[in-house]
Amino acid sequence: MEAIKASELKIGNWVRNIDGVEYPIENGWQLDEGDTVYPVPLTEEWLLKFGFEYDTITYSRGELMLSSHSDTDLSSYNVWWGTLTYGNLNFQIKYVHQLQNLYFALTGDELTIKPIKK
């Protein structure tokens, strides 16, 4: 897996180290010191942690909707924002930090971990 460029990250983004330990970026010095970090694959577990709800074919949180690229390939998700009336962002996303950054760009709010409803 290829390392993430520091320019792709912001405080709060979830990453993993070379040993696979996942953690959020807490300070810019972590990147300034040259720490090598790797992306965290976006999975159903992460979507549920972030408060997305599943409804047969899509995961949604507000106007942001994601669906798996295919039934057999769960390594990337197609992304939609709003309804077709407002236009359609249709591209793929694979990593947690990408989702966090996209959510912030669209809403101005941080995507935080929510307690999972049982």
C-alpha cells in the first residue's frame, strides 16, 4: 500500500502506521516529523461508525450517499450528493481520509465517530 502524502491530510483524519495501527492525526508535527502514514480502507464498519445508515443498496448521512462499486468489490464506493435535481457527484472513494475530507468540503462539518445503534 502506498503512503499518503501530507498534503492530502488534515487534523482528525484517520490513518494507519506501518504496523497497521489506526489512529487519528492529532497534531501537524506528526506529519512534519516525516512520519509515514498509510490510508485506512473504507469499509462498512467505518461507514456505520461515522453514522451512515444502510438502506438495501446505499449508505447515507444527510444528502451524502455511498454505494459499493459492485456486489463483489467492496474496496471502493460510488459517491452521490443531494438529488439528481441538484446534480450528481459520481466518483469512487476508497479510503477513510478521503471520505472525511469530502464530507468536510461539502458540509463544513467534521465527520466524527458516532455510537453504533444496536
